[in-house]
Amino acid sequence: MPKTVVFYARYSTDRQHEVSIETQIELGEAFVKRQGWKLAATYSDAAISGTSYQSRPGIQSLISHVKRERTDVVLCVTVDRLSRDMEHSAKILKELRYRDVELWTVHAGTPVTDLELAMRAALSHEMVEQIRYRTREGMKTAVRKGKASTCLAYGYKLSQQRDEMGDRIRGQRDIDPDKAEIVRRIFRLYADGMSPRDIAQLLNNESVIGPRGKKWRDTAIRGHVRRGTGILNNESYVGRMVWNKRNNRKDPTTEKRTARPNDATEWVLSDVPQMRIVSDELWSRVKDRQKEVGELFDFGQSNRLNATHRPEYLLSGMLECEECGGPYAISGKDRYSCTNRKKRLPIDELGGACCGNSKTITRHELEERVLNCLPVAFFSTGIFDKLSAQMIAFETAKLKRPQSDQDRIKRDLNELERKQQNIIQQITDRAVEGRPRLLALDDTLDKLENDRLSLTKMIAEFDTSEPDMLAKIEDLRRRHNPEQTAVWMRNLMMMARGNGNEHAKRGLMPIVGQLVQTVVIGKTPGHQPASLQVHGLIAAIFAQMDVMDLMEQQFVAAAQNDFVARIASGEIDTEQKRKKLLDRYGEELKSKYLEWSNLQVSVVAGAGFEPAAFRL
């Protein structure tokens, strides 16, 4: 009987051509034909790095296929097409081994062994790290020599200086006179009191081409003061090049790149006076105004009610406009709308027109519609096992805190106790002098005592006894098993749904981040609710599930939540009531089958590297 094969292809960046995928597929099909096997399916990821895993819909679909259908062989051209990360490679191979699936490569023409995969993954990982290191060192050297290390900033053009061989010298720039005058004009307008938004609108009305040939936006002008981004914060304009202010790291959980500031000692600075566009006087005027605006903003945020950061909601950073591709953000009281439309920004992809998507949606409605999909996904992701393992690892790490942490906490405790003694002495001195007591001193003393108790409890949690440590870890495993985690998750979902507990919604953020990548909000006629298109792993899960099975599991999940809620409220307090409620669920489920048989779920397949999506 011929073996059933699933083929996988990938190329890394958008600088490569998607013909690379076609070539890999052709090689795979030819290999399968020579072996006399049967090709069941082909999956691919285009312009996605092999160091990622969750953000590759193709590999996710392949693993789902292997779990769902009988598969004998997973085939790829070379091992590095499957992954360039050691952890991910081992994870994929472990999953395949569990399913009795062999991993083959066209290049070797033989099954891949555990040792071979480990060695090749390690070599690929090391190669990626070496390339990254050499690239950063090369950029550092270029900056020290006064050369550009990143993209060309607005106001400059590539220099046409040639070396002795006649080749253009890379990294050299010249001032573009026309654009440089625009830069100086932006600085003057801002220093004189015009906002970045009004400046962008003025330049667009005058048909001045913006950075990268697109329309001007206020964010391109304003940027971020501390990060040194945006026209108004680019130190190149005063003849000073600053590099390595930040470093980007990939979050191992979400696989999203996050920027972290580097210490000032790591910055690379170089004076390039020939690149100056703006005078020191004009630069200082802009910095003074930025400081004034910042202080005004801080003053408006300084009262106790506004002291905290803007709250991060369940779907923050995941919302996108279907028409213009811009972000959806809170505008008004808990209502999302398209940011580009609100700012009346011209969109290049719309031919310079403004976004016409006026559809808004309340935060509670949006979150509720997305939350309603999650219980179904739980059945297909093994999420309870993952959560149990994460909770055990977190609590175990707390038990094994290093001695340095313990010493630090003890130092904090000693300092806190010293402050307590000072406050007590002040209270005693005032009593001896016959002066009235100050409530502020009493409140401070109460707070210090609460902090002292907290630190004392933390120190008590440290334990160097090995037998006792093992017993505590074993207890963690008993308490955080998948079954208990499933009950906890259902209770959390029950509290979060129905516009419920905000704390419960925050608890669901890590899970939502793993399942949902983007929610695209689109227009609908009249007063109909906005259309939602959900991208991410949850869409890939839904794409592989049978419609009837999907709807049945949705119903079962909802019924379970309802059942838990009724028990918690005391409504179901006898076995007879319990049986009657379960029978009612069963009758309702039967009546739903006819309705579901006519239901069509639209799963929108992405083009190449785009993730799958489904509409709500």
C-alpha cells in the first residue's frame, strides 16, 4: 500500500520570490512520484522566517492535518524549510513521532533521524545568530565612520560618490535641497505653534510628497520623543547620528517583536556636520515646545483618577479596518472606530481618499462576539495541558528563586523597618511635645506595615530543603492538572462573558493572544452590526473542523457555562433538577441539527503568507 504524504514548503522573506515555493513543490511532487507514494496535501508559508512557529499558518495547518487524518510521511526539500529554531524543530518532530509519522527530505532521500534534525536545527540556529551578530557589528562600524546604517531618512538622497573601481560607495548620503527645505519648514511650523496633524494636512493640501512617496501623516512628523523617531526627533538633521538606542527581541510566547531601550553606554554616536539641515536654534525651539506639550499632557494626567496608564483591553492592538487597513481604537466612551477615518488621513492605497468606514462598535459587543468563539477552539488546541504546564513552571520557578533574590528582599525589608522606626519616632516626639497627631504619619505607618508583612511572607516562601521542595512541586502538579485547569477556565469564561468581570478578561489575554492575531472590522448596511473577520490560529482551527461538529461544540460549551452558572447561583440544588436541565439541553441540541445542516461557514483562505480567517 503506497504511503500517504503531506508536503511542506517555505521561503523566508519578501525579498525572495514566491517561485521558490513553486520550485520546492515541483521537487516534492517529483520525489513522491518516484517513490510511488500518494500526495494527500501541500502546505506552504511565504515570506515568513523559519525561526517563527505560531505565526506560520502553513505549518499549523500541516500539524492539524496530521492530527486529523492518517499520514505516513511529512516531506520537505530540506530540514531548514521546516524550521530554523531548535525548540520548534524538536516540538514538530515529537508531534510527528507521537503520530507515527516519518519526516523525510527530498535532499537526503531518507527519513530524518532525531540526531540529524537536532544537529541541522542547531546549525541553522547558530547561522541565524551569526548573521544577526555580523549585521549589527557591520552597522556599528558604518555609523562610527559617519555612514548610514538604516533606511534613508527624509531630506537626504543616496550619494553618487564612486570608489576607484567606479562602484557607488554604500552608506554615503547627500542632502536633498528640496526635501531639506520641507524639513526646515516643518520644524518652523511646529516651533511656531502648529500641531503635527495640521502640518500634515497642510502639506497634503499642497500636494507635497511625503516619506517613501506616500501622503503625510501626523505620526511621521510627531514620532516618539524618547525613542528619537519622527521628523521632529531625528538628530541627523543637526549633524549627529545616534544608533543602537533600542534593541528588538522576539517574545517567545507571542513571537511578536518588542523594542527595549538600551543603556546610554551602548549607544553609538557620530558627528556628521556635513549632514546638518536644521540649526541648533530651531532644534532647541522645537524641543522646548515638545517639553511644554508634554508637561501639559502630564498635568492633565496627574490626578489620582488618571494616574495609571491607559488600560489595555482584551483585543488591544489586534483591531484593523477592512477598508483602509488602519487600526481601530477607542474613541469616545468604550466605542471603537477607525483611527484613519477619525483623523481624516489620506490613504495611498485608496488613491489619496480618506477611509469611508464609519462603522463603530462598542468594546463590550466586540469582546463578547470574539469570546463566544473561544470555547470551541479549546477542544482542538490542547490548551488545558499547555496552561497546566505553564502554571506549574511559573510556581516552580517561584519556589526556586536564587539566593540573590532572597538577599535583595531581606535588604528591602531592613530598609522598610528602618523607615518604620523613623515614623514611630516622629509620632512619639510629637506626643511628647504635646503636638496633635498627623493622619498622614499614621497612614504611612499602616502602609509600611502592610509592605513589611508582604516581604516577610515572600521570605518565608524561600526553602532550601530538597525533600520539602520536591513535595511542594508534586503538590503543584496535583493542584494544576489539566482537569482542574479546564474547570478554572470555564469559570473564567463564565465571568468574562456577558460583559462581565474585567479582571477575568485580563486573565484571558494570554490565551486570546495565542489564538487571535487580527480582528478586521468592516462596514455593513444601515444599522446592522459591524462585520468581524478573525485571523490567527483560531481561524486555522475552524477551517479544519466540520461545520456540524463546530456548532455542536459551541452549543455544548455554552450549555456547560450555563450549567456551571446555575449551580453557582444555587438554582440547581437537587439531582432531579440537574437531570431535568440536562434533558432540556439534549432536546434543544436535537432541534438545532436541522438548522445547522443548512449553515455555511465562510472560511477565507489567505493568499500565500496571510493567515486563514473566518467571519463572525
